[in-house]
Amino acid sequence: MLLNAACVCVVGGVNSFSALDEFVRRWSHATRRTELGRAFFLAITPWAFAASARAIHEVARPPTPGWLRVVFEKPFGGDVQSASKLAAEVSGVLAPGESFLVDHYLGKGSVRAIAEFRRVNVEAQTLLGRSWHPLRSVDSRGSSLGIERVEAAMAESVDCAGRTRFYDDYGVVRDVMQNHVSQMMALTLCGLDGTSRRWSACSACV
């Protein structure tokens, strides 16, 4: 929660929203601070998203006019049908602008540094700015100036211990390739805005 001149982080489970609300109210009263808003980061399995959203809405909303932000860690459902059903349930208790979907992978330092790496790396800018049609662009020696293909490889030093049930339900391909790898590819290849150092088409890519 965010109080004037203070940010307090509280870690709890999906069944502790009532206790959290009571703690925040008592703490803000004891410290004579006005609560500005609350942000919830739900790094839990998708089956608990709807129930958690309802609980937050019913017992853990901040006092008016405090703002509310509920962040859902992917995956959001197991397929199109379950994702659509989940979206309808969440939107039934959270207003537009109160719910957000994120992938923790985008918060990794190496991933966040991709834009800056591209900005300062002249060779990378030159390479990524070339034509995607190699047969249509050649130099004086007849060599292709374009990019023929892009390959992505991902390697982890840890095994799936403790994550097998999750992968059995949602699939490692959907979790890793559809999310982590595809997002890194998008951030590497989409257009850069040289003035703001941000991706000009970041929202469209990711």
C-alpha cells in the first residue's frame, strides 16, 4: 500500500486479504498517515485469480479516494476459452485501469537492458535496420545485406523441480516460448525511439 511519504510492502497469501485490510487501517491510524492506494501482485496459479480479485474487491479495497491496482502474473488461463472466462470474471469486480497482466521475465535486468544495448551498439543498429528480404538487397560483391532468419535459444541451469505440476497444467511451451522467448524477440526486433530510449512500438510488440 502507498501512504503519504511511505510505501509499505506486506507479503501474504490469498486467504489473508481481510487481515491485510485490518492491518493497513490500524497502521495508517497509528502513524497518522493517509492511505493513497494499494497495489496487489498476484504471483499465484490462474485458478485462484478470480477468487482473489473478488476478495480484494469485497474486503481489501482502499478507502475512497484511494486507488487500486491488481497485477496478475502470467499465465492468464490455460487456453482462449479459459482466458476469456477469467477476463470476464475479473472485469466484473475490477474497474478498467485496476487490473494488469505482466510477465516477470520482463523485469529481469538483462531483458530491461535490451533497448539500451541496441541504442549504444552501432553494429546492432546497423544489422537490425537492414532489409528483411536478403535477395533484394546485396552489396557490391553480391553478398546479402539482409537478415535471412532469426533464431532464439534459451538455456537454464535449473531443472523443473517444484514446477512439474504447473507445466503439466499449462505446458512449458506456452509458458516459456509463447511468453519469455517471444517477448525477448519482440523487444530485440521492434522499432526503437531514439529520443526517449524506449520502444516506439513496444505495446504493439509485447
